[in-house]
Amino acid sequence: VMALSAEVVAVFVTTLVAHVASEVVIFNCCPNGTIVTEDGNCRPFRIPAWAPAVYSPTEKTLYPPGTIPDDWRMQEDTMPRCNPGESPVYFESVFDLSDQPPPPTFFIFDNGSLQLTVAHVDVYPSDPARYCVNIAGCFVCMPTAEDPNPLPRVKKCCGRRAVFSGKEKSCKVHSQNLNIPNVTFIEGFPTCLEFSISGKLDDTHHLLPDGTLRSGEKIITDFCIEHLFEHPNDGISVFDCPDVTVSPRNDIRFTLYPIGFFISVFFLAVTLVASCLLPSTYHVLHWRCQTNHVACLLVGDLLLGITQISGNALNGPACVAIAISIHFMFLAAFFWLNTMCFNIWWTFRDLRPSNLDKGQEACRLRFYELYAWGGPLVIAGIAAVCDHLPEESYPNMIKPRFGEKRCWFYGDTEIFSYFFGPVAVLLLLNLTLFAATARELTCGLWKTEVVKSNTERATLGRVCLKLVVVMGVTWVADVVSWAVGGPNYLWYLTDLINALQGVLIFAVVGCQPQVWAALRRLWCLRESPSDGHPRSSSSNALPSCGEQNTSTTKGMETLC
């Protein structure tokens, strides 16, 4: 019995050794569910179960798709083992999951030998360990050839036959390729956890002969380039890491501007409170326009300051919603500013007194509201609707692309079409109205008997200076800085002045004599003794607190 058992064991071992010796191990470059890239990495990709094309010389036919010989074993996630003096060379395969795929780039004989079908390449490695295969291509050990003039290697984010989808934040199969001469493309993204789109190739970024990227004075080495699936005709986008983008977070602007915006918000809020202290009969029409302008500017500065300090932490739907809100609020602020400029010019035109009854004033106010709220609503509404239109149906439409790059417009073309273009028209109208108003003051009042003393002339000068602030002349520099460009430091001062616009408005509006008189009146009422006896309407309390004039005559300077 023991002899029989020993004989059975011997037969089993002999059979096992023979089976192992005859087993053909084929290397799959990547695990199942992934595809191999040109740089040897494995990228997740939704594909069905796959097997290489296998040819049987005896049967003179290919094995049925998806099947391999019984004595084969596929070993996943294994690269070829090249001999000294060899290196793995990548050959791309045209994988097509349709019912009629094109001929394969390679096939394997049932004995494990590989045959490439690439033109001008005759490779016939008989050792399966010297190659690996994948649905996307294969790596084959070949003699290393020294290239005397190697081409620079540039990363294409999604590799061949794929582009990047900004909405899905992933690569999608697409036939669009990059046509850039004298470079070797490899697949891959920047080596950082979170990358961002920092601009367009040949627009804000320029590819150098050594394969690096120049943006202004910065040289970027860790980046990739790719088309966007949603905007295939918008050129090639540049993806890089946040710490190497053109506007790094340690830029002094990201410290100064948010501080300026929040200071402006505080003073604008104080200005609104101060405006509410004015008597109800005090320049009602101008007061309404001014209050709406200040309120819109307050909300816009607050949201803009939030986006400045949030940086990359703010994204997704919240980022888009804030961008749309900022767009509407600043447009409304500029429309109300234009309304104020028109109203000031109308008041000073030909130096005629403006005597409107309540009905006329209410009618004009309704017209102003229709213009100053309706205009921004139409422009911002069109921008928001266009931003959600399908790219396939409107490929040539300029869309705002809110939230793709930041919580604002995507680039210069978008911001000019929906913001700086309309704002430039409004500012041009404001400048015209400012010039006309200043001319009436200087050439009209100056030569008349209204202005008789140097004090009155100084008052007239202060009026013109206030007009510069109230009519938003400083905003012109913001549009000019955007249009002209140049180094950022050239525009630090003007940008900071506009960020602190609330302080200037408070100095002009919140510090008027009428506001101080109202504060003194409130202070006197608070300090007056409350003895329960009714006070006479002829009380002299107000004059004792410094209220010098209760006449309804409105001074020239207070109209601003």
C-alpha cells in the first residue's frame, strides 16, 4: 500500500511540474479596470473584461474575442523585465468597444510570442516576460538608442484620444488631439493633490523649447496641457498647481484687497445709517439713488472680500452663486451711479432751480428704479442663462463660465462681454455728465454774482472734488488697468483706492453738516430731562445745540 501511495505522489508531482513548465504567463501592464498610459502609469477606466488577441498558427485563425488558451495565465499589474541595454517602449493600441473594432496593434501567438502590427516595426519577442499588454497598448523591451537631440517631454493631461471635462473633473474619450511640433507628449497631471486651470497656452502661457512654461516672469515646470470637453474651440488650457500659478496666495494683493473691501463695507454701512438720519424732505430723489448705490456696493464688496480670503476653499455651486450675485450687485451699483450722475447734472444744468412736486419726483424715481434695477437684471440674467446652455447646441457662444477658474468670470473675453463692456459704457456716460456738470459750475457760477468771495470759490472747488468721488470717476482706472495690463504693482494704488471706495463715499456723504446736525439733535433729545410735562413746540433746544439754520433753502455743496 505504501509503495502504491509513493507511486501516486510521484505521478502527481511529475504532472504538476510538467503543467507549471508548460504554463504561459502573460503580463498585463495594469490591473483590471484600468488602462496603461505612455508614462507607465495606470489610469482608472470603465471597460469590460478584456483579453488580448491570440492567434493559433495550427488553426490559422484568431481565438474568439475575450478568450485565451487554457495553459495561459494573465498576471496583472506587471511591467516587462528587460535585459541590460534594453528599455520598455510604448506602442499605443486603438481600443474600440464597438461591434466592429479596427485591427489590433499587436497579437500574441498561442505559444506566448508577440507580434506587432505597427508599420515599419518588426518586433517578435518570444519571451513573454519581455513585454506586457493592455487594452490601451503594450510595452516591449527594445534596445536603448541614444537620441542625440531628444525632444522635450510635455504632459498631456488625459493622454491620446481624451480631453478633460471641467464639470465632471475627469477625462473623457474624445478624438481631439494636440498639434504642437517638436515635443514628445506623455500622459499625466501635475504632481499635486489639487490642480487648477491657470490660463491658455499662447495666450497667458508660452511653451519654451526646453518643455517648461513661461507665464509673465514665472517659469512653470510642473504642469500639463489639455483641451476642455465643454469648450473644445477655446484653445488649449494649462493645468498647474496652486502654489505655482501666476497669482500665488502670498501675493500682497490677497492681503491688501480683502482688508480694503471689509473696511469699505464698514464705512458703507455707516454711510447708510448716516443717510437715514437726514430729514425726510432732504433731497429725497438724490437720497434714494445714493442709498441704493451704497447698498449695492456694500453687498458687492462684502461678497468680493469673502471670495478673496476664501481662495480655493470656495468652489462648486456656492462659488457660482456668489459669482452671479457679485455680477448683479456691481452692475446695479454702476447703474445707480449713472442715475446719480444724471440727476446731479439735471440739478445743475443751466443753473436753473429744480422745483419738482411730489408727483413729478415719484414719477422720476420710478423711472430711475426701472432703469437701475432692470438693466443689471437683464445683463446678469442673460449671463446666468447662457452659462447653463449646452455647449453642443451653442458652440460659438461666449459664456461667462462662472466658477470654473475662480468665483468670477473665466477670462478676459468673458468678463469684457458681460461686465467691463457695459461698465465702460456707463463710465463714459458718467465722465461726460461730470464734465458737463463741472463746466456749469466753473464757467457758470464762477462768472456770475453767485460766487463773490474766495470762500465761496473754495466751496465750489470742494463741490467739484466731491463730484469726482460721488460720480465714480476713480472707477475709470479699474477698467483702464484691466485693458492695458502690465505689471500688477503699477495698479496697486488705483485698485486699493477703488477697494476703499466706501471710505471716500462716507467722507463725502456721511460727513455732511446735515448729518452732524441730526446727530446733535438726537444727542440733545437723549440728554434733555424727561419730567413728564409736555414740551412746547417753540422750544429753543435745537439752536442751543448748534443748529444754526432751519431754513429749507438747500446749499450748493449739499447737492452732492
